[in-house]
Amino acid sequence: MRIVAIHERTIPLAMAARNASIGFAGMTASALAVHTDARRNGKPLIGLAFDSIGRYGHGGLLRERFIPRLLAAAPDAYDDGNGGIDPRRAWTVAMMDEKPGGHGERSGAVGLIDAALWDLAAKSSDQPLWKRLAPDREDAAIEVYASGGHYRASHDVEALRDEIRRAMAAGHRRFKIKIGGAALADDRRRTEAVLAALEPGMTLAVDGNGTFDRATALHYAEALSGYPLAWLEEPVPPLDFELHREIAEQSAVPIATGENLFSADDARNLLRYGGLRRDRDFLQFDISLSYGIVEYERILECLEAFGWRRERCAPHAGHLFAMQAVAGLELGLAETTTDAQGLFGAVTSGVAVLDGRARLPDAAGTGFEASPVYRQIFDGLVN
Amino acid sequence: MRIVAIHERTIPLAMAARNASIGFAGMTASALAVHTDARRNGKPLIGLAFDSIGRYGHGGLLRERFIPRLLAAAPDAYDDGNGGIDPRRAWTVAMMDEKPGGHGERSGAVGLIDAALWDLAAKSSDQPLWKRLAPDREDAAIEVYASGGHYRASHDVEALRDEIRRAMAAGHRRFKIKIGGAALADDRRRTEAVLAALEPGMTLAVDGNGTFDRATALHYAEALSGYPLAWLEEPVPPLDFELHREIAEQSAVPIATGENLFSADDARNLLRYGGLRRDRDFLQFDISLSYGIVEYERILECLEAFGWRRERCAPHAGHLFAMQAVAGLELGLAETTTDAQGLFGAVTSGVAVLDGRARLPDAAGTGFEASPVYRQIFDGLVN
């Protein structure tokens, strides 16, 4: 199989949302389509990818380096020996003449190519991606949580409560809201308001988005220790492993972190130095933003070497693609959003959630074609 | 002062060179010009920057995020209260709505803007950049070394010897060549050939470009311990701090590293965990690729907190801009190249080197205007 063209475009995700770290008004994401010379079921075989969120689209890097390398490569540089494309070999082609280190941006561009090639590989074998990754797995259901609870300029607590109730009505049992974007007293009020709205067995996590300094992080960890929180997410800057270790030593609250580390190199350092606890903490490396499944498999090897179970993994964002990977790589938990209105949330809005579990679509590949926003994302790239 | 336009373009640096990590045939670099509404000495005041080398140009990211943010900002978001532009305030504008972590690519795009704004600030006060950074410093001379010794397909050792002799004739006394791109026996031959050509007091360093695994790195460190090497550079992958620690524990040879870490976050982790020795090792963070001088000042604060002297800093590449920063920030050593033919090397070819010391030009700013390749780099951006 030969890659004949790769089309990409940048899609605005303009959202009024704000967390403790950034505003999302100018946020973008890339959509990508890898066209091949193959056909399947009477149609051209095309691999699709749509970005994760929070680090902007990757159009410039894709056009400058990664797409040209793949288009310039001879097909036998990436073929799988069986008439298909091997995402692992194609990954090596895309990363040719790239120096080690510096994992950010580039990792998201390559992650899009990786995601499209896994979509393609799954379609080539007429399987959903999760089944392509885990042939022995029978069950397409995964645990999910609904993420949201951003700050609003007015009626913040009422709107927050409404948001959580809507997510509950949509079948969710696990929720996450922001902290750190307001005074601690406000964050307490928000936390208590949501906890009061939960039904038995439902859980709440809170997310500081990596902005607290040492004193604030320790103060928050102490102040929140009285609430039954599922986890405290990114209490401190993502690369301050020493501070992670301190928080983990001083607080029993589970910590979740890793969404702003984008490689096996960085994941290994978190596990080596971060003092995280294998019995309770969560690892949230974003698969698409971290060079895709090919690199994530290296991250999982690293986890294993450090005695971590992959059930502790709850990848950041990543919509359908991440959900497929959670099922296919036997990870613990997938993130979805409470915001089904926005484009990013709408990608998975067609996936039924029941009692906190999502059942992945049966269609071949990642499942974008069945998404209500398929045309909006991929029009112009696939035809 | 108002930024009225920012022009950039990508310049091919096509070189036949290869190190242990990558080939440079497709290497590119960005040139950038920040236009203002101010004039100085009868001419429009324009700030110039030219990329460091090894991580490709940053045109896509500049156009997507960093240039638009600066152009959209009100001048009072970046003014210095004195009619000029404050590079530190402008840095904050450029990094607005950027999440923490993920330091790579973005760090190079922002570094270009930073470099152009420092050039502008120095021109605004009619000073060379080093003097703008260090008003009390009288002397414009800095220690430099000549980097080269890439592998060639034929007559490798003869060509290597000629290259070093040419650099000697150009006034250099410190040299660096590649290792790890050939068998150890070949690397020994190359090392011995250069050492035999050196005059008393001249020094040689070797550079593995971060590709050795643990066993190879330990083997090389042992095998090279008999030579009087100035340093062993990047013996291991840049983010494997534990392996740095092991090498430093087991070998007395000075280690130089850091060129593939691009932030104060990552520099701090190297100092915390890498086991480097303050009395002999070198820190090579690339100023332009690491968000520029504004972030480098944070790196220097971090060094100080860990008891390191800034004389241990020998920034990677970066040509005139890095040389100005070495003088202006009182760092130890600047890197130049043995390859004065290539565009990158030609940027500094007008700077006289005598007895291993370079004397920076007296012109205001970074000094690009006096470079023999000024037109080649900036034509179309400045007029």
C-alpha cells in the first residue's frame, strides 16, 4: 500500500472556557486524512485523525517536516509485509533526522499521523481500532469520566451544578471540575456543590492544571483532604517531579498527572522521580499529543518496568481515538467532556454512555464516520 | 514603540554533514524581522533574529501562534515604560494561553522573537547586545571553540585533519569532533589524528549526540578516558538523567550536555538528577532554542540555586546571538563552527578569532548587518 496524499487542516475550537492555566478562545486542533492507493469495500482507503485538545493544531509542523517525509518515502520503508502499512515503521520514517529530546509540538504532529495510520490499519482489517489492538478482547465497553467544571463569569456555581446534572442524565457517574482559577473558598463552594449533587457511588475529581506553587499546592492538598475526591489533578507544574514527590508524601489524596509530558522519556522521569503511588495515583499522558500509540506502547513498557499496572492510566482528552486506545491497550479510564455542544465534545456525543461505561462503535477504524460532526471536521480532506 | 509587522522565512541550511543522531541534508532555520513604528539614526528600527541549528525552522508555529499574539497586543502590554519594548513583557504576551510543559519547537519559535527583541533593544540604545546586557563590562572578547568533525564518506581522517588545521589557521585553539557515528576503533583513530595535530595548550572535545545506550556509553567513557579530552558531549540520551549520573560517577572525563533540553524546567531536572559535577562539567542549553534570553535568565537563576557558576555554561550553536549572550551574561564559552563555508558558519565568519578568543563587533545590536551573509538571510524581510 502506498501513501499518495496527506491532507490536513486547522479547525478552530473556540470555547469561552478558562482553567487555572489558560483560556480556550483561540484554541485550535488539526484534522488529518492519509490517502492511499488501496480500496476497501468499494471505497478508497483513507486513514483519519483528529487532534487532542489544549496544545493547538499542528499544521505548520505537519507541512514542514512530517508529511513531506512520508510522501517522499518508498512504500517498502513502511509496508507491513502483508500489503498494508505498519504504523510503527511509518513512525520511524516520519521521525527520521529528528534529534532526541524536545518533546512538545512535534509529538502532537507525529501523533496525528500515528492516529491516522492506526485508523487505516483497523479499516484494512475491517475491525474497530480497539479490536485491531486487542484481538483477544471481546468487550467494547470502557470506564469513562466526564470532564468540565470550567469557571464562568456569572452564576458560576449554579451553572456548574446544571452541567454536572446534564452529564449525569447522559449516563455519567464520574466527574471532574477545575480548581485553582478562583480563591480556595470559591473552589470549596464549587466542590461542595457538586459533591452534594452526586448520587451514591458517583465520584468527583478536581484539576489544578499545573499552576500551583509549592505553598499553594500543599495548602490545597490539605484543604481538600476532607472531601472524598477521586483525585487531585496536576496540583503542580508538570515537570517539577520533586514537588510531585513532596505532595505525594504529605497528602493521602490520589494524584493524577502527566497530560503535559509528551514522551516515554518524560514519562520515565515522572515515574523515577515523582514519588507517585502505584496503588492510587493516575497517569494521564495524552496519547495523540505524545507521538501516538507507537510511543504510548513504549510508555507502557516503561510503566511495566517500574511495576505500574496499565489500569492506572487515564489518558488526557483525545475523544474517540483515546477511547479506542483505552479499550485496545487495556487502560483504566477514558476522559470525555461534559460539553457535548462544542465541536470537541460532539466527536464522542454519538457514543452511548450507561452507568459510567461507554460502548465503542462497531464500525471499522476509530469511528469518526459515525460521529455527528464527521463532515464538519473532515469535509475537504476526504473528498 | 509599537510592533507593526513581523516577517519570517525559512532558509535551507542543506549540508552534507552527519552526526551519530541525524543527517543535515534537509536542515532549515528561520530568519525573523520585527518591524516597529520607531526610527533610529535616520532608519526604521528593526529587530533581527536568525535561528540556531539542529531542530529545523519555526515558521509554522511563528505564523500560527506567536506572531499573531504580538501583533494583536496593545503596545502598553509590552512597552518598557521608556519608549522602548521590554523583551520580558513581550515574552509574556507571546506565551499567553500556552500550557506548561512540552518544551520543544515552541521554545525555538519564541526564542526567535526574544532574540529579535533583544537586538531591537540594543539598537534602541545604540549598543552592541553584549553591552546592553552587561553595562559594566568593558571587554568584548570571549572564549570560543570550533565545532565540526562530522563523518565523511571517503578520506574521512585526512579531511578531518585538514578541517582542524584550517580552524587552527583561523585562530582557534579549542576543537570538537563527532563520535558514535562509526565503530569505536574508527572514533579512536579520528580522535588520535586530531590530538596529534594539536599544538601545546590546544584542546579537543568529542560529541556523541545523545545516541549511546548505557553499555555503549560506559564503554566509550572507559575507552576514551586515556585521552586528554576537554569533554565528552552528550554521551547518553538528553532526558535520561539517571544515566548521566551513572556516567558521571564512573568516569572522570568532563561531561557536557543540555543542548537538547529547552527550558528552565528541564535544566532544573538535569541539575537535580543528572549527577553533574560543578568543578568540571559543562551546561550547553541552546539560548535561542530555549525560549531565548528571557528564559535563559531563569536557567541562570536555577544554576545559582544549585551552586553552579555561569562560567560552566557553553551554549550550543547560536552564532552571533549566542556569542553576544555569552559576553553579556558572563558565560564561559561560545560555540562556533569549523565550517565557514556553510551559511550557518558564515554568519560569524566576519568575527575575528585570535588565540581562541573572539572579539565581538562594535555595531549596535547583534551584529547581523556586518555579517557577510546578511543579505542572504534577511533580504525580503527587512525591506
